[in-house]
Amino acid sequence: MPVEVRAATGITAQFLLPSGPARDTLAAAGLEPVTPVPGRIAATLGFMHYLDCDLGGYYEFLVALMCRQPGVRGSTGVFIHWLPVDQAFTCEAGQTIWGFPKEIAAIDVRTRGTRTRCEVRLEERSVIAVEFARGVPAPSTLGAMTLDAYTHRDGVLRRTPWTMRAGGTRMRPGGARVDLGDHPISDDLRRLGLPRRALFTNHIGELSMRFDDATPISSRT
């Protein structure tokens, strides 16, 4: 440790979900939602293409919910709700080291013109497809950013410091459309109230990251 990602690209889309269903999901892990708008929780969907990484090269899809530890100041971070990948080594490492909810999936990414489509399939069934539209160049002046990634696996809540440095970014309002499939995970995303269209979308052309060791916070069944 730490695990380094020296080169990656990705696209993320931000959504506002009703806080009620997400509150139930987070409570099971010992967390609570962060609601930038009353009654709404911020959520992120996206995919990453890891090009040069200690865990190898692979595709990954992300579903994350903005959260915090109840009563703990400065604990705001993201709960990693689902994290499918397309390679076995990173799947095993992610589960074992950090408790990430990784599983092997077929992740198909295709770019045509100014649009990129990412589809995730499990057991030959479509779970989710997101079509992203390219934005306009945006300045990358924030430098490195560190946030807490929370995971809940085998009854243990863990916190992992996650540092990112992004460049070559493009942003736009909206810019992503979601189509859910017929898999049980699709039904879970419907239960969370995931809308079809995003608030805004961020393309990242140059991305490096560092994942530190996970710290167990609490255990519950």
C-alpha cells in the first residue's frame, strides 16, 4: 500500500436521488445521506478505463452515494454501492483489501463521434447502459483531491482515503442518459429512484489516483 493508478481515463455523471430509499441503504452500513438539496441525495455514476495501474489494466463501472458517519464532523465521503469490473485480479484485490463491492461483469464501451456508451451486463443480462455526450474543455486547477470512500462488506464498515488528480477535463450540464435493464441490480437502482438524465457530466482525459489502506470503522450484521 498504497495502490497507485498512474494513468486512467473516465466519465462520471452526477444525479440527485430521493433521499428516502438511499437512507435505508446507507443505514444498513451505518451511514447517513448527505443532502445538498432537501430530500435529495447526490449520486455518481461513471466508468473508468485503467491503463497503467498496480492492479493491471481494466474497465470499471461505479455507483456511489454521497454520505457521512452519523454525528462525526468532517466525515463526508462517498459510499461505493456497486463496482463491477471486467478482470479477476482487481476484483479479488478490491474485495479483499478494501471491501469494495466488486464483481466480474461484461463492460462494453463504445465511442461514436461525440458520444460514448457504456453498458454493463451480468449473466448475459443488461444491468445498465449510460450514454454520455462530450462536453466543452474545462480548467483543471484544483490539483489533487482526497475524499473518503466507504464500503460495507461482511458486516464491516471501512473507510479508504482516495486521492485523485484530473486533467484534460470536459464538462457539460446534463450530458448523460440512463437505461436500466432487467437484472435484479437494475431493480435495485430503480428502487433508489435513479432518474434517466443527469445533472451534469464530466469527461476526464488524464486521471491518476492513489488508494490507501482501508480502516475498519464498525461491525454490524
